[in-house]
Amino acid sequence: MRFEILPGLPPYGPPAISLTARGEREFREGLVVRFYPKGSDPWIGNFVGGIFDCTTVLDHPNGRDVIVVARGDTCIIDPEHHAIRDRIASDTARAIGVPALGLVVFQGSVDFSAVRSDNLRWNSPQISWDGFRKINVQETMLTGEAWSPIGDSWISFSLDLLTGHCTDGIYELEAARALRVTRKSD
């Protein structure tokens, strides 16, 4: 076991390390995680997080780091150095492990991002106006539906999990058709 989620901040022992966007000045309890590094004693991290519902902790595909999603705020933790290695997103609604491809995909409010086992990342273009549903992963493709305010409808899309490339995202298609409105001077 490389980590465990605790029910709260322990009342004894060394204080938890606050690993938030606001840094050490954050004193609220959030997602509390005990890390078990190979080369040092266990330590506790406190992740206050963001404003979204998704909270989870999972192994990074590289086998060394840990991915923490605290109320949508997503970061890669280096357990050996008690530090944030990288920040991925602040609006993660869902984390999807794809072990066959050695990556983890993060569903945001309007787009997707991923981190691979070699630590390379991709970010998709904006696909939706606001939200997704019916997300499904098969082999190297992620499919689902993206919301469009035009007709209040859900439109199918597909995303290449190897590159983050999406050619049928509704946001880009509708934004490209938009007409610029200018105001006539008096």
C-alpha cells in the first residue's frame, strides 16, 4: 500500500502538510491522505480541494507518484519528497484509469486531460459548452455526449485517448459558425 485515505486529521503526531493552491497558509481540513514512501517515514497530506464533487486518490501510471483529486482539484504528488510535482486541473468531475494504455484521463467541465506513465500529458480542446454524459472507454477511444445550448441538446463525440484529439466536439463546431455582432455607431 502506497497511500490511505484517513477519516480526518489525526490529533497526534507530526502535523499534516497542507498541499493546496494556497500553500502552507491553508488550515482547513480537506481530503487527508497518509503516504508510505519507500525511502522515508509515512507522512500525511491535507488537500482542501476545489468546488466539485470528485474526490479520489489513485496510483500514477508511472508507479512512483500518486494522483490526488480533492473536490475536483487534481495534482500529482511525489510521496518521496512530500511535494506536489504538477497540477493537472481544478475542475475534475471524474478520473478514469486506462491501465491498458498506461494513462489516467480526467474529465473536466468542458474538456478532458490525461497523464501517461512516461509523465507526458495531453489536453483536449474544449468539446462541450457545459458538461458530459454517457462517457465510455473502448480500446483507444473515449466516446460520450457533450451538451449544447443550441436546442438544449446532447451531441455525440469521440476522443482519441492516445493524443487527446477530438474532431467532433460540439463547442468548436458551433463557435466556428457564430457570427460576429458589431454595434453600428450613431
